Amino acid sequence: MKWNQQTIKINNKLKILESIRDNAPISRADLAQKLGLTKGTVSTLVNELLEANICYETGPGESSGGRRPVMLLFQHSAAHVIGIDIGVNYILGVLTDLNGNIIKELKQPAMNPNYDEAVQIINELIRSLLTSAPDSTYGVVGIGLAVPGMVNIDGELLLAPNLDWKQKQLKNQIQDEFNLPVIIENEANAGAFAEKMIGPGQSSNNTVYISAGIGIGVGMILNGELYRGSNGFAGEMGHMIIQYDGLPCSCGSKGCWELYASEKALIKKASTLLPSSEEWTLEKLIEQAENNKQIQAIFTETAKYLGIGIANIANTLNPEQIIIGNRLAMAKDLLKNEVEHVVKECALDASKSQLQIQFSNLSIYSAAPGVSAFAVENFVQLVCKQSKVNL
């Protein structure tokens, strides 16, 4: 019975803190009414949160009759977190406050780094971001790692095919190095979470986020919650077969979607059709596309395959919204019309009638803030389990 009461108390405190964060400024009376809790319960739990310095009081709000209420706000600067996005050709690190505001970012080019090289870069970025953190009550309280691969529900990195990594204990290594809580998540899931928190996904409860970079990953917000599947592997749609007996993939299969609709596919086509003394990059192709019909045609073909995959997703999940993010979002103007045309041609009428297809305005800045937000959620839960948090 005591265990159940403690669980209820923790859950109520978490609901109160989340409501303060999402609805500030808000009074104790409004919290009680909004959450269906007694004023006494709210007052007791708010006092614990005030003692923990995770929220604070501000001047009185408007009165509906009687004394003007004291308003509560979320103390977003009480702590900071670090988010690391591990790409195939870059590693990006951000330092954020508890509201996800980016305090500092660092980006290191890294073309297909081996595992040990990547860990060294990650450690250097984290050390630099740690020294950049402003003074706060709790300091840096967690690290989030977004990886382009399969992460199980226990936080183990099983496979990252585009990096050629298998069975890596990355979470444990970083945790041991910095003695901080570490969250590891698939980068598309992290991106989907960021779009839900700070991007165009805020207005939708059923959003599919497509991380279209060197490979393709998919994160799904279904009924307002991130969907991970039974073992944590949901969203590996970059390996959805769209061409039987097609091109060989690093995953071991053939004809995977990402071999036809990704940044890697785009660059490979350009390198074959337009030999150059310098290696093609996405940025160079976008820059030269305006005056080069061959490059425009390559983007159109890539958009066609991107649209085919999106039509399959629309028919399968019937989401309200599909957001295309990561590096290919930079090529929105070259992809958008053909993607929409193919989806219109291929998706079922019922699946596409109210579907919104958007390109992320966060571009590559979805996964790092998203995985930072996971680290924030972990810290917030710790705060709600006890009045003072010892890290």
C-alpha cells in the first residue's frame, strides 16, 4: 500500500511539473482544476518542487474574485543537458537548457569514422560543451546520444549499418567516462521527438518523421506517443524493400528504400552521370542545380523514390502529417513538387485526403535537440522521485 501511495505521489508531482512547464505562468488553483487534484495535494507537491529549485514563483496573476494568485513558472535554467547526433559524415553536439534552448553547438566533420575514432570525437565534444555550461543549480545533468542504427529497449546499440558498427556498448562507455546519466536513442526517433516538441509536429498527435540523410530512418509519433515497437526497433523503414532483387544494401538485403531515396543515392547518381575532379556533396549539387538540368533530373528521380516510400507509409499508418528532415530537407525546393506528385498518384485516397507533407525547418538539427529532450525527461523524473537530486 505504501509503495502504491509513493508511486501515485511521484506521478502527481510529474504531472504538476509538466503542467507548469507547458502552461506557465499558472497558479496552484488552476493546476488543481486542470489535473483534478485537491488544492492541498498540489500545494504540498509544488512546495517540494520549489525546494528543489525546479520551478519558481512570480508576481500575482489576474484574479477571478478574491486574492490575486501567485503564479508558477518552470526553472528552465536550473540544469543543462548535452545532446550528440552521430551522423555518417558529421558528429554534432549541443548544450541546451531544460526547455531545449540551444546554449552552444559544436559540429565536427567525420566521414565514415570507425568506432574508436567516433568515440574520441564524441568525448572531445562533450568535454568542450561541459566547460561551456553556465552556472546552474544542478549543472549538466545528462547526455543524450542519437545514433543511426538499431537500439533495443535496454539501450544497447545492436547495428548501425551505414557506420558498419555492430554490438557496441556506446552508452556504457560514455557513462563511465563522464559519470553522468546517458540516454541512447535511434536518431530518427530523436528527430521525431524534437519535431513534436519544437517543430511543426507540435500540432499533430500522429506524425511520421523521415530522417533522410546518408541513409533513411523513420520515427513515429502515434496517438501522441513515440512508438518504438516491442523491442525498440520500429521505424527501420529505410530498409523497406521497394525494388525486388535490387541494389545490394549494407544491411544484407537488396532493393532497400534508402538505396534509391537518400543523400547517398543522390550523390552516387551524380558521381556516375557527372564525373568531377572533386567529390560531389549535397551542398554542391543544390548550388549547381539551378543551371544544370541533369542535376535537376537527379533530384527529381530521388524525389520520385522518396514519394513512393512516403505513399507506402501513408497507406500503412494513415498519419496526419509526414515530416521530411535531416540533410535532404535542405533540398526542399528541388524535391517537394515531385514528392507530392508521386504521393498523390500512389497513395490511397483515404490515406492522402488529409495528409500534410512538410519539410523540417530544423534540417539536421532535429536529432541532437531531440535526444537532449530525452535527457531532460530523465532528469525531470529524477526530480519528481525526490526533492533534491544528487548526481
